[in-house]
Amino acid sequence: MVVFWAQLAGGAGTGAWSIGLSGAIAFCICALPYSRRTDPEITRADWIFLVASLSVLLTWFLTSDAMWAVVILTAVGLADFAPTFRAACPQPFREQTTFFALGAVRNVLVILALEHYSVTTVLFPLAGGVACIALVALISHRRWRLRG
């Protein structure tokens, strides 16, 4: 949600709404298991990502520049891909390429819908789109190598 607010502050306009909706959905997805206590294990990595994510609010406040919040959250978001990349190498058939391909398409559409282009508005969807494309390429390549 912070990227959504930062993009709005950076002049993204209606192009930011998809990021806002995705953030709201992600929040609900994270809150649901916690509220039902279906996955009570909170790991050290969970705390690290939470602290890193919350640090952007302080950074934004201290610098008065939404760009730095977006830069930090983009780095955190890309780090979130690491376990998926690691798991996709030995077991590429467990990951759905369609999901990540749709993520890449969504991010292209977000960029096209932006009303103002700057690091603050473009970095997050661009990085996410590139990560999705890289993951689809990795999964496809690993599947091809395992079949042949």
C-alpha cells in the first residue's frame, strides 16, 4: 500500500490504482491466515521483511521524498522473489508460469496507464514485471532441460 501512496504522491494518477488494489488484496491474504491462526509460525525472515517494509515510512518522512520509499520497497519486493527462484530451479513443474506471465502483463499495463513517469512511479512495476519475466524464462528453461 505504501507504493500506491508513493505513486500517487509522485503523480502516477490512475495508473497507481492497480498497485493499490494489489496491495489491499495482499494485505487481506496476509491477514486471513494470521486471524485464523492457520499458520502461526512467524520466522526471522518474516520479521526482517516487516521491519524493512516499515522502515520506508520513516525514510519517506525523513527525506520528504516518496522515491526512496519506492526504492526500498522495490528491493524488498524483489527479495520476496528469491525463494520462488530457488524453488523453481530443482522443481520447475511446481510453479505456474501463467500466474507470473499475468503479473508481467499487469505491470506493463500499469506502466502504460501512468499519468506521469518518474523513478517513483515506474520503478516498482518495472522491477516486478522484469522479475516475473525472468521467473517465467527460468521455469521454462528448467522444464525444457528436464524434459530433454
